[in-house]
Amino acid sequence: MWFSKLLQKKKRFVFPLIYLVCNLLLVEPIAKVFGREALPVFNSELRPRNLVYPLLFRNYVNPVLKIKLEDSAHALFTSHHISITYLDANFPFFDSFPLLPHLSHNDGKKIDISFMYLDSDKKTSNKKPSISGYGVFVDSDKNPTSNRCLSQGYWQYDFSKYLTFGTINKLEFDTTGTRTLILNLLSKPSVKKIFIEPHLKESLGLSDQGKIRFHGCHAIRHDDHIHLEIK
């Protein structure tokens, strides 16, 4: 009896252990054959919102994007003590396989990045308002685009509000930090475009930045994160 119970307990750890070994030893080397590289996980300058992203293989990009992110992260951390927190990137293998629910994250050239926030003492914080990093919208009452898209029947436009997996921190949107982050990302020639909501582009003083575009009503809203895409 006791041996059977012990065996059952050990079985609980077999799959997680095999999964972890595959993640660490097999997936990353194979991904390089497909032109994908994993983003760092335990890094003070560039890190995932939480461990779910790397454990589900959602933190892979092509080498150009990885270098660009690492360069930006180092520059921002050195000059402003800003850390880049990434969300969904791409799967590790072949192109044209979408990273659901994102239809365009399928070629290693796209990644979502979290906004910057202030804590209760008005200091820049690496904390985020939701567990997933998605779904907590900035200045939602000042976003006419959302109302227009929803009224036109694009029901999915604010669907990310159901993907927070819980709100955990009461934070204030860091206008200065987010603007600094976006301008640094835009400074690289390899950047093709950035998606944020039109009202944020205006309020952040970025109206003159042609690479910041509206993603269209067919997508989901971008007043909870930055979408970055390279050429």
C-alpha cells in the first residue's frame, strides 16, 4: 500500500520534470535551426512578465529582434533604470504557425512589451497591474477608438480584459517612462512599426512618429501593451 502511494506521488513529478528538461535541453537548440532564439528569463534588464511565457515556449524571436531588444534593454537600464518586460513573442519553430490569440505573431519578428508604471510613491516600478500583463487598459474613458470598434461589431476588440488572470497591483501609468521606452525602441532602423492606441500616441506626445500606427478594429486594443514589429 505504502509503495503504491509513493509511486503515485513520484508520477506527479515525472511529466513536469520531462517538460522542463525538454524546454532547457532540446527546444532551444532545435529552435536555432528554424532561426529562432529564446529571450532571457532571469535577467534584470530584459525579462518575461512571469515564467508562464518561457515555460509555454512563447518567448522566441529571430536573432535580429533579440539583439535589438537586448541593446535597448541595456541602454534603458543604464540610463534610466528601466527594465523591459516582455509578454507574448513567438513559438520556437516554423513560420506561419500563429501564437494564439495573436494571428500575426508567427514569424519571429513580433513581440508584445509591457508599459511602464509608477508605484504608490510615484517611483518607476517593474510591477505590472495584472498577472498576465494584459487586460488593464490605460485611460479607457479617453479611448474613442474602442467604442467605435465595438459599436461596429468588432466584439473581440476588448477581449483581452478577460485575459488578465487577475489584477494584483494598484499602479499608475508611467507616461514619462513609457514614452522613453517607445522612443528607444523606435530609434533602431530595424523597427518596422509599433502599435498602441491612437489616444495614447497623442497623449504621450508621439504624434509625429510615423512608425506608430493604428492596428485596426479587427485586432485587439493596444492600451494595455506595446506591439513591436521589425522588418
